[in-house]
Amino acid sequence: MILSGNEIKKKLGKHIIIEPYNERQLNPNSYNLRLHNKLVVYRDRLLDMKRDNPADEITIPQEGLTLEPGRLYLGRTIEYTETHHAVPMLEGRSSVGRLGLFIHVTAGFGDVGFRGYWTLEIFCVQPIVIYPAVEICQIYYHQISEDHIEYTDGKYQANSGIQTSQLFKDFGTVPNPGDS
């Protein structure tokens, strides 16, 4: 079952934390999250799952930044969230999607117990100008059975900023190709 906006509001400060919270961003069954003014882009065109791929940070100016198709931009929410006794889910807003802007490539599913900022996997169909603090996505919550284990630690838990892929950690230590 998906929590209603009223249920989200009732659980604030207890099982759901959203900071900062603004009543205006509450919807009938979700809460709008805003885009931070920083993005991260990978330096190299070819990405390697077994490597910590280098990336650069860019700032979205108040007058906007044009995103180009064919490039992945990692962003984050302004809001910090923490969820207990529910499963947080992230989706793009329909108004944003109708402009051909995707806010997550695959990772819209959160874990019960997640705490931190959401890293957004931003991709556009055609060039688009984006702005800092725009309400870019929405978080909604599924109830979970009483018999559950909360996510307490991991690669992405308790983050403080935009996180590039940490998949390379799943491979352990792998020598660089060409090393003898």
C-alpha cells in the first residue's frame, strides 16, 4: 500500500524525516524533492564497472544550465530524507518527464532504513535548460511488513553529497589491465 500525503505528514519526525520540509511540496500521495545546484559528470566517455571512474563537479547557475543528450549527469536532492518502517521510492515529476528529462536511469527504489540525500541519474532526450532548486522528482512510500530488517550500512548509506557509482567495490581488488 502507498502512503497518502496525510499519512506522510503524520509520520514526519517519527518514521519519515524530510529536511528541510515545506508543506507546499506535499502531494496527495508523495512529496516533491528539489534539485541541488551541483552536478557531477564523468570525465571519460568510456566507463568501467570495475573502476572508480573519475568525475568532475559543475555548478548550475541561477540563470540555468543546458544539459546535452547522450551524457549522464549525477545530481542530488536538496532534501535529506530518512525512512523507517516504509520503503521509499523516487520518481520523476510528470511535468519534468514531459520535457524529456529522466531523473533516474534505474535507481528509483530505496531501502527501508535509508538515510541521506538521493543521488539522481539525470538524462535528457533533447537539450534542456535546468535550474537549481526546481522541484524535479517526488518521493513516495510503500508500507512494509512488520517483519523486516532495515538498511543500516552500505556503499550509499548516510551520504552527504552526490555519489558516483560504487559498483567497483563489489568486484574487490582488480588489477589494472596491462599490469604485470
